[in-house]
Amino acid sequence: MSDRTTSTATIAAGRADVMAVIADFPSYPQWAGQVKSAEVLSTDADGRPHTVRFVLDAGPISDTYTLAYAWQGDDLLSWQVAEPGKMVSELRGSYRLADVGSGTEVTYELTVDLSVPMIGLIKRKAEKVIVDTALKGLKKRVEGR
């Protein structure tokens, strides 16, 4: 069973504004430090990205892979690997958004399984760096709009 990495941040904006930034995958390299590129390959019936190809460089975890997304309004976005990379065999995660005061609480959950052996402590540290960097970058991006 894989370990999950979870972290939460409060962003001074509404859920729709936060989700709009999350949905803008081509802009990820500007605010999600480890993402070097993100290309939307297909969209769902509502026009939101369904499959997205990523190039990731997160220190010990560097790869190209495709994720499939499932949207639940502006409340939840979850994903899983549609096409694994050479290193990333499974990647599951979610952004869960909830109203809190005058802002939005964003909970990011991530599980990464690798096809190459890696010490669990190093893998969890890389997951934590990905999650924390993404939340900090998301907060800065949304609040800076």
C-alpha cells in the first residue's frame, strides 16, 4: 500500500478563482516549480482538461507522463496516471476545495509509485516537496491575480 502525502493551505479567494488557476495547466511551469511543461491533450464535455501530459523534474523524481482528471465542480479535482512514464508508474491525487471565512481551504493529496527502487524516506520527501511547492505556488498565483 502506498503512503499518501497531504497538506492544506488557505487562499484569500473564492473556490471558482482557485479552480480556474488549477485548471490552467499550460501555466503550471510559471508557478509549480517542478513542472517543466504541461500540455492539455483532451477536454471533457464541460471543456475542462481531461488528459494532460507533464514533464516533471522534482529532484529524484524526473519523468514525462500523462494524467487523467475527474472534475466535481469547483469542489474537487482528482487525477490518476493515464500513461505512465519511465519512472512514475502510478500517481494519484486530488485538490479538495472548501469555503473557509473569506477564502478557500485547499487540501492537496498525492500518492506516487515508482517503477524504480527508491528508499521510502526519499520518495516521501520528494512527494512532500511537490505538494508543498504546489500549494505555495498556487496560493501566490491566485492571490497575485
